[in-house]
Amino acid sequence: MPSSSVPRSASDCSASGGSASGGLVSPTPDAEALRPEHHPRHLRPADEAPWREPRLDEPPTATGPMHLPTLTGPLPVVEDHVEQRVRVTALMIAVLTTISAIGPLATDMYIPAFPQVAQDFAATPARIQLTLTAFFLGAAGGQVVAGPLSDRLGRRVPLLIGLVLTLAGSVGCALAGSADMMLLMRVLQGVGGGFGMVLARAVLIDLAHGPELFRILNIMQGIGGVAPIIAPLLGGLILAIAPWHTVFWVIAGMTLISTLGVLLVIPESLPVDRRHTGGFRQFLRNVGALLRRRRFTAYLLVNAFSAFALMSYVSASTFVVQDMLGYGPTIYALMFALNSTGMMSMAFLSARLVRTHHPRQLIRVGLGMVALAGGALLTASLLGTPPAWVVLPAFFVLVTAQGLIFGNGGALAAQQAVDMAGTGSALLGLGFSFAASSAAPLVGLAGSASTLPMSLTIVAGVALSTLMFVLAGREDRPGRGAPTADGAPA
């Protein structure tokens, strides 16, 4: 019998020497064919989700004992090494979620204080607005540095470095005596915030796999995704009872608590044998390698263009609700809080549904909801000023739907970057940030005179996000973009 054939019975097995390498299979079987997702359903491990996504760095035994299928039943394969995984606890998720939310909170909690800061520093409003730009630049630089640095050094040390930078920048902002010092400290605070946004996600990608990763990222999204939306409201509440310096002291306190949390409960999640070497050139090669992974890039853009649509709402909603519809600040605040609650609730629901439904099914529903909301706003805008009974429900549906998109889209992209989780997390954050920041200028083209620019940007965002989603689905087809035995995309 040829060595590559499979014996038909136990007697055949004994006749061929009873050795898996001698008679059952060839000494070098096709590793791709032996991956768990290619097993017949009745041979898969019992705890494996029906939609389970393959990981690029995953050995064939990653989700349980692997068996070679034969006509007489599955034969176990002796494993040489099984990676010991750290269990992701609720406390770890809370610490990492808080860290990921510090950057967005530091970005927007300070916005309501612009008039007070300008008055105290005798500076122009345009100069104070530069402090927001300074934070964005620092955060972008922090994300670019943190991802590849953590792929080389591990996650824990760079995470602590980022928290120390955030703490120093926050204290510096609170004590700043001039606009120039405020600009410098905001850059420093942004760099630290960028570290936290990237590395909190990278730690979870290292520790959680399969459906657990999707569930945890949905939970993180449910809490952290609301941060940039409610931050101006929190800042306004603080300013109602305290001077603007208090905003930065609150951020400093959150950062200090998060630092203690990392020291006490967050382990090093990247083993030494999985770390990368090389400098900036290697980082550029890693970025190029990730962007050539079509599924990674497609899901990255699904999230980025969804963020573009969401930030169109964030940028224009105050003008639409207060200036065009005539509601006061209290009604606007209640609407904002209701929409944020809807997004958070949908993300938590997604964390439960992902156990039984493929994440693409949930994203498809979310994109459909955004398309419905955007279409309603655009149609009403073309007919004149949209009435409240169109605008307010459309805003709620638009925001709530993001709870189905961001966590699942990010996790699907992360599945394609597990071998470079830090760099992949940095690219996800940068794509999200750049798309979101580009929405505001487009929405403001007509000022507060029309909802048409806002409606067009929302529709454009969901259309491009849907296109990327369709392209990602094409790459998910068998034989396209599938991981090969060496972990690279086909």
C-alpha cells in the first residue's frame, strides 16, 4: 500500500506497522488540509463555534486535540507543544477598556472648556483649537510607534510607558500657564493616549481567540466606543461645578488607576518567541505585508468608513437638533445620551449573538440599518428641511447600528494580523482616526443651513463600508485569501 493512502480498517493499520507516519499518512501531510476548520463537522472539537475564523498563526491543535479522519474513526495526533493561554478575566477587560477609552475622553472632554481656556491664556479661539489638532497628531504618532514597538518588546512595558506619558501630559495640561505649554502637553498626552488605544486591543488579540475574541472586542466596543460621543457631555458636567483644570485632573486620575491595574492584573501577553526584530524598515515591511492581506485591509476599511458615517452625525447633530429643529441643549443632551445607550446596548447584544451567529451576519444587519437611516435623511434633505420625526429616529438607528459593526469588523481584521498584532492594531486605530477626522470638514460645508452635506457623507460612508464588506466576503470564499501552512495568506 502506498504510504500516502489511508488504511481501510484496523487490520490494515496493523499490517502497515501501526505507525501514523509509516502507514496512515505521509510523513509530511498537507498542513492546510489538517487545519480544524477543514475537518468534517462531526470530527471538530465540541467547543468550536460553527463559524470559527482561522488564525494565521494558529497550529492545527489550537482549539483542541486534532484528529486525522479515517473511515474507522478519528485517530488522535500526539501534540509536541500546546501553548498555555492566560484566561481573560472581567477585571482584565475592565482595565484594558478603561485604557482604550482614555484617549477618546482626553480628546473631547476638553472641548467645552475652549472659551474658558482662551480667556485664561488671552489666546485666540483658533490657537486654542490647535490644542485639539496637537492631540490628534500626538495620538497618530503614538499609534504608529506603539504597535511595532510592542511587537518587538512585548506589550506590558510599552503599555506602561504610554500610561506614564498620558499621566505626565494630563498633569502638565492641568498646570499649564500658557497656550504654548498647553500645546506641548497635549502632544505628549496624545502620544500616550495613542499607545493605550493600540496596546489595549493588542493584548486582547494575543490572549483571546475565536468567538471569545469577538465577544470581548464587542464588550470593549460597547463601553469604549461610547467614550468619544459622551466625552463632551462629561466635560460640560465637570465645568458646571469646577474650573477647566479639573478635566485634566480627572483624566490623570483615570490614568493612574489604569497604571495600577496594569501592574496588578495585566500579564505580558506576547511570548518572546513570537516577537519581531528589526527597526523602522522592518515596520514598513510589516505594514506592507498586512495591507497586502486583502481580508485585513477590507475589514479595516469597513470600520473606517463606518466611522466616517458616524462622525458625520457627531459633527452635525448639535446644529441640526438645536439650530434647525429648534430644540434646546437639554433635549439635545438627552438625545445624545439615548443614542449612546443604544450603541452600547447593541454592542453587548452582539457579544452574546456572536456565540451563535457569524460576525459577518451581524455586520450585514448593522450596515443595513445605517443605509436605512442615511437613505431616510438624504431623501428628507432633498425635499427640504427634514422634520424631527425623520431626523431623531434616523440618528438613533445610525448610532445604534455601530454596535454591530465596529467590534466585529475589528475582530475579523485582527484575525488576519495575529502574527503582528501590535502593528495591525495600530493600522486599525489609524484608519479609524483618519476617516473620522475627515468627516467634520465635509459636513461643515453648508454650515447650519442644510442637512444635505451631512446626509451625503453618511450615505457615502455606508456605501463605501458596504463595498469593502462585499469585497471581504469575496476573499472569504474557499481558495481565496485562505491561510497557508506557513501562516501567510494565499
